[in-house]
Amino acid sequence: MYSEKVMDHFMNPRNVGTIDNPDGVGEEGNPSCGDIMKMYLKVENDVILDAKFQTFGCGAAIASSSMATEMIKGKTLEEAWQLSNKAVAEALDGLPPIKMHCSVLAEETIHKAINDYLVKTGREPWGEPAAC
Ligand code: FES
Ligand code: FES
């Protein structure tokens, strides 16, 4: 049911934890299952230098957070904003259809963390994350 990549990122998640004095923090919950994801960003000149996460959730949510944080490191804020949950799921060699919403959680949490950074640096937040 799950790809080897999903299992790998679930069993050995990358970037678990927090960042001291993060430049941006985002937290998002999925009301349908109660799972919660939190992301921390280190940003310099609008480039994401580091990303860490804590996910209280299912295996697909943990694998999505792990892959998503890997994918946004080194990216500009705009590039990271455009990372879709579909791209994260593809990078994991797919998620079962009923688990796609778990990857949406990662996309939304990244958006919240980016907006937190924008607001902290005196800018307008970008458009509301797309509804899942
Ligand atoms: Fe499932 Fe958003 S909660 S798609
Ligand atoms: Fe809740 Fe996957 S079942 S995020």
C-alpha cells in the first residue's frame, strides 16, 4: 500500500525537531483526523536555510513532513510556497488516495510558516493556503 520511500521517510524521518529562534513558525491541524503539524524555518535573504518539523499524526503525514522539509531547504520563499502537496506525494512515489489529505497538511503548514516570517519582517502575508 505504501511505497518504499514513504516507509523510509516514516521510519527515518528527516528534519525532526525544532529550531532555536526560528524566523518563521507554522502550525496546522487537520480537523478530520485531529493530526497536528508544526514547522520551523530559518530564513536569510528570503532563502530557507533550514526547516524542521514536529508532527503528531499518521505515517503519511510524517513522511510528507519529512519529504517537504527536505524539498524546501535551499529554496526561496516563493519556490517553497509553490511546493504543492501533489509534488510532495510524487516525490514519495505516491500516496494512497485516502492519504492525500495528509500531504495537504504539509503544504498548509509551510504556507503558515512562510506567512509568519513575512509578517515578522513587516510584509503582507501571501494569499490564504488553498483549501484541501
Ligand atoms: Fe482531507 Fe483536507 S482534510 S483533504
Ligand atoms: Fe491525519 Fe494523515 S490521517 S494527517
